[in-house]
Amino acid sequence: MELRIVYDNEAKEGLESDWGFSCLIETGNKKLLFDTGASGAILSRNMEKLGIKKEELEIIALSHEHWDHIGGLESVLHPNVAVYVPRAFTRGTKVRIKETAAELFEVSGPADIIPGVHTTGELGTGIKEQSLVLDTSEGVVVLTGCAHPGLSVILDAAKVFGVVSGVIGGFHGFDNLELLDGLRTIIPCHCTVHKSEIMDMYQDKAVWCGAGAVIEI
Ligand SMILES: [Zn+2]
Ligand SMILES: [Zn+2]
């Protein structure tokens, strides 16, 4: 399975950085886009530079209904895409998705999306958020949007799909850094407040995240 960061607060040269997050997952012959960044224009330009066409996306999964994750949605919706959102999304957003997309799935509990890709279901008491759980040959890797429900809550929820061996995405204010100790892959992105501390503490396995980063899991 290959992940490509399409939108992030940081970027490789030639790509645009902006506050927000989007990650492409390619597995088998399927392409899934997780979150869509804040700006459709920036998302589209980064996708073009990375050679990703929106028509190739079979699935779009949205972590939570914040502008920096759903802002680019309309620029990637197309009539053959299935969209997965937490059930708590507002009616207005759901209606807009249904107007263009082939199908809208409202996620509540843990579920399978495509082979090898699962959702934790919507978590959290304030902002409801889903994270993705990706199968690898050595446990599962968790992909988060902003981790508003708390990274430890999300990692716990992911355990129903296997032993958690890695985590990628926005960790928000997560500061219990010792909790990451047993993981093989640690890739803090987007809104992670303690990104530099995590990179320092886990120098042997933490990997830089930014638009253009390619991650094989
Ligand atoms: Zn957020
Ligand atoms: Zn965010």
C-alpha cells in the first residue's frame, strides 16, 4: 500500500503548503483520498503536479467537518465516487455530496471501506471524527485527520482491526509522547503541535511529513 501526502502545512519544493490535510491511499488498483485540504485550488494544483486525476478516485473519506479537511471537497467530487463521512456531518454538507457523488456512506461504528482499509467509526464527544486503519504485513497503521477525539482514544479504537504498528496524520495537541514508544512508524503531520519534539524523541523511526511525501506501508 502506498500513501502520498497531497496537502499539508508543509510541502516539498514544487508543491504548495497550506494549513490543512489530504492524503492519497493506493492499494491494489484502488485510489482513496482521505480529506481534501482547505482550498480546492491548492488541492487541484498539488494533485496535478503529483499526476493524480480526480476521476481516478473511487473513494473519498472525510475525517471531520472542519474547513481545513473538507474545504477542497467540491474540486474532487465526481459522479462515480463514493464518499464516507461521520454520521454527525451536517445535513447541508451531506446534501451537497449527494448532488454530485455516486454514493454517500454515513459512518457510525467501525467498518470496512475497501479490502485493507477500515474506519474506526466516528469517535469523540465534541467534534466527531473518523480515522482510517490500514492493514500491513506487520499490524495496522492508523491515519488521522486532526485527532480531535484524542490520539490515545483513536489508537485504542483501531485495535479491533489488529495490533497498531504505526500512526500517520494530524495529532493535534497530543502530548503523551511515550505512548508512541512501541510503534514502528510515526509520521506527524498537519496540526501536530509537538511535531518537532516527536521527530527528536523518535529519530530512528519518525518520518517527515509534507505535501509530496511518499510513504510505503
Ligand atoms: Zn479539525
Ligand atoms: Zn485540521
